[in-house]
Amino acid sequence: MYGEAERVLGDAIAPFRDEVFVATKVWAETEGEAERQIARSLGFFGGRVELHQVHNLRQVDYLLPRLRRLVSEGAVRYVGVTHYDPAAFPDLARRLRTEALDAVQLPLNPVARRSEEELLPVAEERGLGVLGMQPLGTGGLLTGGEGPVPPEAAALGCRTWAQVALKWSLSDPRVSVVLPATTRADHAQENAAAGEPPWFPPALRAEIARRWSR
Ligand SMILES: NC(=O)c1ccc[n+]([C@@H]2O[C@H](COP(=O)([O-])OP(=O)(O)OC[C@H]3O[C@@H](n4cnc5c(N)ncnc54)[C@H](OP(=O)(O)O)[C@@H]3O)[C@@H](O)[C@H]2O)c1
């Protein structure tokens, strides 16, 4: 589903594979396709994946026991689930409460706030890792009309609005990591630079979310 991404990443990190935490997903309509995807991913990443996730809860009743078996065999370290659609959040929240999971991937940015109400409390209660998808609103947060970054964010190391958005999500202590997608190496470097503390205090997070929602 992500083209050549896994193969290219696997080749790039092969020389220092032990230092890298790899997260990937399986998105299949049939058990046979799921098995093929799992085998391909493990092949790309030296026979192991640190976090394997069930994409959009597809084939979840088959895949969770399957991925847990891979954990017991040492090929996978952690198991997670993902969903992008708030309509699926009740089902996702129920799974987080009742299944043996390590992580959840959910949409999170200063204007997509449903995850904060419906999923983050249960993720915290269950001690799950949280991966924030669409942290730049699929690019829609960055229209060019945002003006200069707020001085309080600049003082905490943000040069661009992309960095403000990423740091906004990462400043929630319940969030482990964010997943900004990019086709550009300069954007990847800019985005990675936002992954370090200092974090935004709650009042600044609230002000940034207010500005973006106007
Ligand atoms: N159900 C699911 O599990 C699910 C669903 C959707 C997404 N996801 C995950 O979430 C990840 C991110 O999602 P997404 O691609 O939808 O949204 P996103 O990361 O919020 O936005 C990506 C967009 O932002 C732009 N961008 C990135 N860095 C930038 C920067 N520094 N300055 C300006 N523009 C920048 C990119 O354009 P450039 O290429 O020009 O940088 C791209 O158009 C995906 O890779 C996927 O893993 C998961």
C-alpha cells in the first residue's frame, strides 16, 4: 500500500538495523494476502519488526492472534492497531480496552481533536504507545496563510508551522511519536528537528489549537 517504501527503508537501515525501531502495518482483505504482506515485511527488515499494526482494523480477529504468535516467536516485539476514521473510534476504543495491545495509531493534529476525547484516555489507562498520524492535517494545516510562527513557539525552537504542528502533538505526554509523511528530504529534516524537547506547555498548546481553528 506504500509502494516501494518498505523495501527502500529496509535497504537503507540494513547496515545499522539493530539501532532502528521499525513500525509497519498489514492491510489485507484476505488471510492469504495478510500472510504474504507479513512475510514480505519481515523479509525487508531482517526477519523482524519492532511494531506490527493492523491497519484500519481490517481482518483484526485473524491478525491479532497471528501477530501475537509472531511475538512469541521473536519476530515481532509489539502489536498495535490503527484507524483514521472517527466513525470507527467506538470499535477502536473497545478493542483498546479488551485486547492485549501495545500501541494505537490515531489521527491527531491541532484541528483533528476527536482522538483526544475518545481514544487517548483509554490509551493512557492501558499504558499504550500512541502514534499520531496525519500530524500536518495531510498537509491542509500548511496553506501558506498562517503568518509568522508564534514567538512563544519560536522561543521553544520552532522555525516553521510544520514544526509547530508536530511539536503540538508531541507535547501531549500521552503521545509517543508522530508520523509526518513527506516526499522531500528537506521537509524530513525540518520535521525531525521538531521531535526534541522542550515541549509546549498546556496553555501554549491551547492557544495554538485556537489559532488553527479560527
Ligand atoms: N489508517 C491509517 O492507519 C492511516 C491513514 C492515513 C495516514 N496514516 C499514516 O499517517 C502518515 C501521515 O499521513 P498523511 O500523509 O495523510 O498526512 P500528514 O503527514 O499530516 O501530511 C503530509 C503532507 O504534508 C506535507 N509536508 C510534510 N512535511 C512538510 C513540511 N515540513 N512543510 C510543508 N509541508 C510538509 C507533505 O508534502 P511534501 O511531500 O511536499 O513534504 C504532505 O503533503 C502516513 O504516512 C501514514 O503512515 C495512517
